[in-house]
Amino acid sequence: MKKPSVFPWRLFRWFVGNQFLMILLLFSVYYLAEWARIDALTEGELKTEQLALMRRSLGIGLLLTLGVTILMGRRLVTPMGRLIEKTRRMRKFPFAGDQLSEEELGLEETGEWYNLERAINKLGRDYRNKTVRLSREKTELRAIMAAIGEAVLAVDIEGKPLFYNNQFADLFRLQSWDERKVGLGEVVRSPDIVEGLRLAAKSGIANCGDLEIVLPGNKQAHHFKVTYTPLRKKHNDEVYGVVAVFMDQTKVKATEKMRIEFVANASHELRTPITPLKGYIQTLKEDLQSGRTEDVAQFLEVIERNVNRLSDLVSDLLDLSQLESDDALVSKPTSTRAVTERVLQQLDTRNHDLEVDLQVDEVLGDPVRIEQVLRNLLQNAVRYVPAGRRIEVHWEEGAEGKPCLRVKDFGPGIPEAHLSRLFERFYRVDVGRSRETGGTGIGLSLVKHIMQSHGGSVSVKSTPGTGTEFTCQF
């Protein structure tokens, strides 16, 4: 084994110093005893010679004894230096990437030094294994914390941060959190969160709650379901902190609100044609029983109109349901001319000045759905644009050379306040007029979903009194 770079000088000096003082004391006592014996037994020159011989012998013996003491002391404390150096390496190597070799783990000394070094070797191996395992677990925990979608925050009993993941930092706009300068209440700015953490730390029982909070940089409130779980020490089960998990329920709440509104709107729209149907059928039934037939044709016309409206509404709802359930589209090259001609055959455009421009021959998509998009847009234009006004249909190249459909009219236009909600289900700019013309309120919502299912988008520009332009980018 190589010579250790650490030597316990303080222990060595203490040992040699104490041994030297003890030896010096013993030699002094021995010198005095021998001097007294020689002085009592001899006289003259013989006495002087014996005393000189004794002094030389004692001096040589003292030097030899001191040399042996130094060698023994060095031999005794050298293993201590090796153990000190070994413990320092044990503390360093798990983080610096060092490894303890078999030579460095060797055992040279006998006796208690052997037992001590053996115990330290075992402790070093255990320490290395535990440190590597903890380091790996810490890395895995960080990866898991970064991968989960929820924001996570852990604080100690006093509210100081133990850790938080990137989602929490993004949520509350944190660059870095120095608890000495910024407290927990200034970061989350919600008494409910602070109270939830305090309650979990005090009671030691996990709890959860709903939270509505306006986050930094946002104007609208976000909804969270927050769970607070106490952190406990393993050896005595003492609570030393609390971890909070923030599950964002904003989209769920919005979806739930949309579902409730959809059910309410759908029920209302279905009731609208059913109510007159029921009334006219009842009246027609009574007239036929009474023999009155002069209004039968008129009643049947109203019944037919409402049945057609009900059929269109159910058909649109089914189409919307299929699109939202991600039914597979039949994607294939589709002739823009053929699609446009089929749509024009289904609509009465004789009272309008229609202009068709085909700069693109084909578009890749589902022919039935593409035809549905053009029919809905063109049908709206025919319904709401006064007779004699111009309606334009353009198939052209849009952004990055992708096919683009533009349907432009020169009608009354749409107020800007309605544009952001125009593609919502059952949303109408003019409710009374829409129902009179037979609109279901789902056509533009279908257009939006069809374009999104094709990987595209739809947008609208309108100026009141000038006209409206819908652009479908495939």
C-alpha cells in the first residue's frame, strides 16, 4: 500500500512527549538511587569513575529508549493517518466519481487497528451503496416531478420551500425563490393555500380542497383541486413539512360549462320546432274530426317546414358528434370544380350575382366533408345577403402554397362583437331571423370542426355594411 499523505502529528507528539517525560522521570529516579548507592559503597577515584560510567550509560540508554519510543509511536499512529485519509476519500468519492480500490480497502495492522479498519471498510461500502442509491433516487424523483403535469410544492413547517417542480414555477411565474426575501404568501397570493398547508402540518392529516385563483399574468380565474399531504420523518413519524399538488381543473370546468350550455341550447332548439308541430297536428286532428279541410294544406306546409328543420337539426348534431368522436376521414385528392358544382346544384343562387374562381384544381381531404364546408358557408351567404348582391367563391393557394377556400359576400356584414363567438354551437347574430330562414345554429361550428379535423383552420373577417369573408386554410 502506498504511504498515506496524512500523518497524525498531534497524536504523535502527544504520545512521544508523554513517553519521554515518563522515561526521563524514571531515569532520574534510577540515577539518584544509583548515585546514592555508589556514594555509600565507594570512595575516591573509583567513585568518580563509577559515577561517570553510570552517567554515560544512562545517557545512551535514554537516547536509545527515546529512539525506540519515537519508532513505536510512529508505528502506532501511522494506521490512524491511513484511516483519516480513507474516511476523507469515503466522504468524497460518491460525488466526485472516485472508487475505492481493493488496495485502499486493505487491512494491514493487527489487533484493534485491524478491527477498527475492518469496521470502517464496511461502513464505507455501506455509505457508498446508500449514497449512490440516494443519488439515483433523487435523479429519478426530479425526472418524475418534471414529467408530471401537475404543479407540486413542498414546504417545511415554517412555510419555507423544500422543493417545487417546473410546472409550479411556470404557474406562479417563479424565476427563483429566496424565502429570506419572498415569503410563501407573496408567491401564491392565496390565503386558502397557506391555510391548507398550515392545517395539514398542524393536524398531520391529508386533506384536499377546491381553489379558484387568478394567476400572475392572467386575467381569468383558474380552478384547481389541491391536495395537501404531510411529510413525516421515518424514524419517529414526526411531521416536518407538507407537499401540495395542484391539479388544474380549468379546462374541466370550462368543458362542463360548455356541456351544460350545449344541453340547454340543444333542448331549446329541439323544443322550438316540436312545439308548433304538436300544436298544428292537434289542430289538424280536430279540424278533420269536425270536417273542416280548408286549412289542411296550410297546416301541412307548416308541419313539413318544422319537420324539415327538426331533421336538419338532428342531422347536424349527428355530424358534430361524429367529428368530435374523431371518426376517420376518407382523405383523398378531391376536385374543387366537382365539389363546387355539386353544391351549386343544391342551392338556389339565381337571385345573387355569383362569381367562382378556381385557381386550385384539387384539395386533399374528405370529399363529403369538404362539400359540407362549402355548402354551409355558401348557404349562409345566400340566406343573409340581399338579392342582387355579389357572392364570391375562390379556390386559391394560401399560406405556404396550401389550398385555401374563400367565400366572400357583399351583404350587411357582422358586428365585431359577434365575431369571436361566431363558431360556437347554436350561437346566432340575429336569433329571430336565423330561425325564420331555417338555420340550425350549428353550421359554422361544423365548418370549424371539419377544418380542424383536416389539420386546417377557419377564420372570418367582416365589416358592417360592407360584407363578410370566411377563409378556410387546408
